[in-house]
Amino acid sequence: MAPRRRKAVLLAALAALAVALLGALSTELGPWYRSLQQPAWKPPDALFGPAWTLIYALAAMAGIKAWEAAPDRTARQWILALFALNALLNVLWSLLFFRLQRPDWALVEVGFLWASILLLMVVLGRWSRAAAWLLLPYLLWVSLAATLNLAVVRLNGPFAP
């Protein structure tokens, strides 16, 4: 592997790991979470860790592919900015849902997270179709999470400040 590519892979992996770590630290499956009524179709909690691991790995790969295909520095800056926005929204959802115990606020925020993934797919797709497709599992998983979030709000709301 060329040194430049090795550096890109390392940086993408570290960024994905940092987002995963911040999300994990923001997620607390304690008594409050366990007391929530969940829909019968909710995936088991044990599935969420492996699913997110795969999603972060695919997102890192998408970032590398788009970075390598980007025509210039401006395009690469857009890639970084969109991934940074997405990372912020990803972690914010966990903070709202788990730490602040506000699934209702998280439900509003998840729309922005979903839109940021779609925007990433559209922008990255300009330079690399493969990069855009690598983000499809992320979009689908967040779609499932949004639907689950809505079910939790309906089954448990309203939530007190």
C-alpha cells in the first residue's frame, strides 16, 4: 500500500473509531432504557454493536474512495465537512436519546441525521458511485432506528424535561 493511501486509510479508521467511541460513551442501557416499552419487532440489543461496527467500517471505506476520487482540494474539504456534520449528528442522537432521556427530541434530530447521510451519498456519488453505495446500509439502519425511535415515543411519551 502506498504511503499516501496508508495515511488516508489510517485517518479514516481513526475518525470512524472516534465517532463509534463517542456514540458508545453516550449510550447507556441502564434502568431508564430498560423500563421503556419497545415494539415487538425491535432487533435485540446485541445486534446494535455489530451493526454499527459494520456501518462505521463501510463509512470509512466510502470516505477513502471519495477522497481518492475527488478532483481537487475543495471537493476533499466538502467531504470532510459533510462527514464531520454527520458525525456530530450521529453522536447528538445518542446524547439526546440516552443521556438526556428525550426520545422525542431524538426523533426530531434523527431526521437531520438521515438527511446528512443522504446528502453524503449524493455528494460522494459525484466522484465515486461505490462510495455512495457503501453508505446505503447506514441510511437503511438509520431509517430503522428512526422508525424504532418513533415507536418508542408513541409507546412511552410524553417525556418530561
